[in-house]
Amino acid sequence: MSVKDMIKKEIDKLPDSKLVEVYDFVKFLEIKQEREILQKTSQALSEKSFENIWDNEEDAVYDSI
């Protein structure tokens, strides 16, 4: 039995009043995952823009800190 099947089985046991909480938690997890993906993507996209700022002769002295 997969984890998804086990979760479905447990959800089937819950009263309707608790299903709203389960739904809210699932939506929370989805939003959290989307934020993490967005954060990683924006970091990757900004690396090229900041490359000249981070890697230059004038600031090379700070690289050893």
C-alpha cells in the first residue's frame, strides 16, 4: 500500500468537520512548495545579474574573509 493510499484510508475515517482542516493543510503544503520553487528559481536567475558585483578586482580583498 502506498503512502497516498494510506492517507486516503485515514481521511475516509475522519468526520466531515475535520476534512476542512486536512484541506487547509494540503493547501499550505502546496503554497510552501511553490514558494520554495520560486525562491530557488529567482536565486538562480539573479546569479548572473550579480556576478559582476560579486566577482570583481576591487572587492577581491573581501573574498578571503
